[in-house]
Amino acid sequence: MKVHNFSAGPGILPKEVLQKAAAACLDVNHSGLSLLEVSHRGKDVIAVFDTAVSLVKKHLGIGDDYAVVFLQGGASMQFSMVPANFLNGKAAYLNTGVWASKAIKEAELYGVTHLVASSKDRNFAYIPKGYNIPTDVDYFHITSNNTIYGTQMRTFPESPVPLFCDMSSDIFSHRIDGNKFDLIYAGVQKNMGPAGATLVVLKKELLQKIKRTLPSMLNYAIHVEGESMYNTPPVFAVYVSMLTLEWLDTNGGVEWAEKRNKAKAELFYSELDRNSQFVGTVDTEDRSWMNANFVMAAPEKEEIFKGMLKEANINGLAGHRSVGGFRASMYNAMDIDSVQVLVDVMKSFEQKNG
Amino acid sequence: MKVHNFSAGPGILPKEVLQKAAAACLDVNHSGLSLLEVSHRGKDVIAVFDTAVSLVKKHLGIGDDYAVVFLQGGASMQFSMVPANFLNGKAAYLNTGVWASKAIKEAELYGVTHLVASSKDRNFAYIPKGYNIPTDVDYFHITSNNTIYGTQMRTFPESPVPLFCDMSSDIFSHRIDGNKFDLIYAGVQKNMGPAGATLVVLKKELLQKIKRTLPSMLNYAIHVEGESMYNTPPVFAVYVSMLTLEWLDTNGGVEWAEKRNKAKAELFYSELDRNSQFVGTVDTEDRSWMNANFVMAAPEKEEIFKGMLKEANINGLAGHRSVGGFRASMYNAMDIDSVQVLVDVMKSFEQKNG
């Protein structure tokens, strides 16, 4: 029986990707060897990285003025690498949640942070708007999707300074113009792969701005020069990311993903708004298509609802441990059928317990 | 037909480990979900980490005074993390090759390095001996096995200061007393897993000595506190490491591995010494059991030998691009049969071309 995987991350991956990943654990390209035990300098692995890089560029709509590398350490490592490389005086940050706050904290080790705006006053239930981006800063850093709270920026500000974005939880989920961004990073484990790899996309001209003497592993220029292989890269995590990008590409790319994600979000949120038993926790206009947060009108009935979820084979709907409640994560790989199953359970709960 | 995988790393893994890894890509613990798409905070993944940590402790013979974490970034990241955390004034290093040299270079960003001894004078073809370890340093750093050159320390100096060791390419290959070391690290992709995870073992009391304000991801105390889950860990790479540790444990642990690795090394090196067509490149007493380096007596016949290797399904025998020649890597997972196949090809080459 199909399990409906609403996990916030590591999150759902396409079945055909998982099947190919399993096959590669046993044999890569009819070599008689597993992908897990071959040299990263061999042609099989180099082809994986080349394909992944080229699909990333295609679906962000960017050209050869950008470098694309796969690193390790997730967004958490990027929170430090970004300022280590590019914060030479002052940088601007938008605070939209726990991850943005962590990025700000790490940046403070390297220079002055200017807080452009914050939605902390209402527990990050909205995306701040109408703020001014200063012109005397090295960059402006935003978080496009806030996994923990369920808010998302799907349009982006015009920035007078280089625009940097943590897209960990919504990269490739809808069309964006990659050229608006000078640096994009994403832990791949939400929307494009398993845990263990981090995508970094940056304008090559940025590399000229690195002034600090840095540990080699923290220096973007070294990783770009080494084409993701300055040190042994996380081969399997990048391979699964490549498979997921191929799956996206074959199905119609980000345009297809956008239609599908919009349809899933509309199905879910229209039920959330209609149903008397559940309450959304974020401002309507800032609702994320990736993570939908909600609580129960009657919290004392949570256990009943949880029992019904279990019976319907719905997995991973618990809210983040820091906020509680529920969270439906509906990443690219999720079919609308799974959202329909959840909506049906919500309807059924209302009928029985409303 | 069986392929004999002599790759230097990522290296050979046991067939049964690969089969279990493939199965987990499709379904973990009959959950209906892949290991690649479930939360790292769920019970399935936490059990993986607990088992891996407990097997690491068992086979290093260490107790609860040690912390064990799985990080990302390989030994290359440890080259920086070690001095960032523990080099407060001066540290001593033994230079036995490219990786040790890189560790020294990264340490120089954080303090003074004292070079205890080096074998660079003869292209790292031996392990220096008879050196003095100073007492006024924060730690003494060594590299137990030098993958590129094929030298290995199987006995270790008594150190008057904390002893730190990069064991990336020979951890769990023979019995050691883990209690001799204050810190051990290893990229897992040589002898205990696929690329993408780094094992770090350190005495808990060391954590008191961290004085710098560090990026969170570079701070051992934060990773120990988070039990490898301060940020999303590389779940699959740790899972395969756990499977490999279970395989080791079931077969008889490091005692069994030591017997088997010694037998493989003896088989190979006795042929190398006997055969007129091949010449070892390192001092006999410092030969590694993991990586055996050699060149041809008649280098112009290399292509003939390479053809014979290919015909015998021998893979990954090329030397590192920085030294050339040949290198037979015989990690834990390699059966003696594969070494016998290589020895037979060497004999056959001598008969036909000697």
C-alpha cells in the first residue's frame, strides 16, 4: 500500500529515481562495480557531475557566467561560507525564520549585519515587505522558502546589491529567473535529492571579491577551480540529485513543476480555508507551496486526527519540534493524489468530530 | 564475471553491504519509504547512527570518555577543523605525504606548526623514525596510512602531548589501541563506506580546550552536542558505513581484518619481491597493507601489462596522478582471491615479457 510522504526533509523523491539509485548501488553502467566503490575521478562519476551541472543551469535559466558546484555541509555550512567569502564590511539580511536567523548569526563572525526587516514579531508568520535594501552593503541575503513556518517568497525584490538566496526547500519548484541572483545555495535534501550534498550556484565574477585567507574547504574559488572535486565529493548524493533533475527535465521542467505544485497547494489550502477543524498559521498571501502549516481548532483532538492520518498511510505530517502543530510538505516529487488523500482525511475528520 | 576492484578510494565495499544499501534505497525497515526520503530525526535513522557509533567504539576499544560523530567534508575539512578547534599556540606535525602536507598548510592559518620530521626528501617513500615530539605543543598530528605513496604506520609513538591521527585509509584494518589517540578522523570512503561522510572520534575532555569563536559547523563541541545532527547529516553514507561495520563485526572484527589484510599483503609483496618485472617504490619496513605502490622494470611495457590487467577484469590499479606507476589498494572488503588474480597476472607477464 502506498505511503504518502509529507516529510519536511529529507523529503519525498520520485519512485523511478529511487529505483535507479538502488540499481546503481549494485552496478554502475554495466561496469560490474557499484557506484559506491568507484573513483570519483573516473568517467562514470565525472559524467554524473557534468549532467547535474548542465541541468541545474538549464532549469535556472543561467549561462556560463555562473559556476555550479556541489559541496557538503548543507545550508548550515553556507551560512558561514557566504560571509567568510563575501562579507568584507557590512551585509544586509532579511529575517524570515530560524534558518535566516542562523545565517545572520554566522555572518556576525565576519562583519556587520544590517537587518533589513524581520517577521519575528509574529513568529515568522509572514514575509516582510516594503523594506529598503541599503546600497552600501556587500550583498543582500534572503531565504526563499521557510520550511519550519510555511512561508515563501515567489517573487523577489529588485536589489541594488548582489542578491544571495538560500533556496534549500523550494529550488526548482517554480519558474524563477536565475539571473536575478548572484548566489544561490540549497541543501539538496528537500526538493532535489537525498541528504549529503549542497548545491551552490554563483556568478563567476563574485570570485574576484574574496579577500580573506580562508581554510581551503571554505573557499568558493577553490571548489569552482576543482569543479566540485577539490576533495572527494559526495558522489551518491550528487548522483541521486542528477537523477531527480533528469526526472524533472523529462516531465517538463520547472514549468511543469510550477503547475503541479500550484495545483497541489490550491487543493490543500482551499480545504484548509473551508474546513472548520483546522486553522492555517501564516498569512494567506505568503503561504508556501512547499510546506503548509496548520493547527487544530480543537487541539485536544490531535490524537484522533493523528490516528486517522496513520490509518490513511500518511507519513511525516508532524510540525517542526520548535513550532508544533502540523505541516504538510508537498515537494516536487509528490503527486496530487497524496494531497487528495490528506484532504479526504481532513474532510472525514470534520464530519466525525466537527 | 567478477571485477577485481583495486581502486584507491572511493574503494571496494562488501557485496552484501551493497545489496543491503540497494534495498534501503527502495524501502527502509518495511516502512514503504526509501531511506533517502525519510527524516533524519525519525527512529529508523537515529538507530543507524546509534549502531554505527557503538560499533566504532567497540572496534577501536574505546569507552564513554570518547565522543564519536559523523560529519561532512572528508579529511580535507578535518585538516582545518583540527587546528581551528585545538591549535592555540603551536602544534607538531609529521609530514608523510600530500595529505599530511595539506593538513600542515591548513594548520598554518591558525598558529605555528612544528615539523617534527618529513620524508619529503625521498618522495615520501618511508616513514620517518627516531624523531622527538616536543612537549610545548597543543597536539602531535600524524597520518597512519599514506594512500598516494603506499606507506603505513602500524605502530605508533608514545606521545607526551595529545596524539591526533588521520586514519582515512586504514581505519579498522588492523588492531590498534584507540585509547592511545586523543583524536582520530577518517573520510569513510576508503575502508568503511562510500564517499560523503567523515568519522571523527575524540576524547570528550578535549572539548574544554576550544578557545576560538568558530563558525558553528567547524566547532566539534556543537556536533558532539547535536550527536551528529546539529544539521542534516549525510544519512545514506552513514548507513552504508554502519552496514560495513556490521559486516566487519560479524566476520570477527579488526582481529579478523588484520589476519586477512596481512595475508593479502604478504601474498602481494612476496610476488613483488620475487618478480623481476616489477619494482616496489617504498622502503620494505614501511610498506602499507592497504596500498601497494610499484613501477615496472621496463616502463615501455606498461601498455602490455595494462592490457593483461584489463583482460583479467582488474580495475583501479593506476597509480595516483601525482606519482604515476601502479598501486594495488587492498582494503578490508577485498578477498584474497582478487590479490591472487593480480599475482597471477604479474607472474604471467614475467613469463611472457621477462
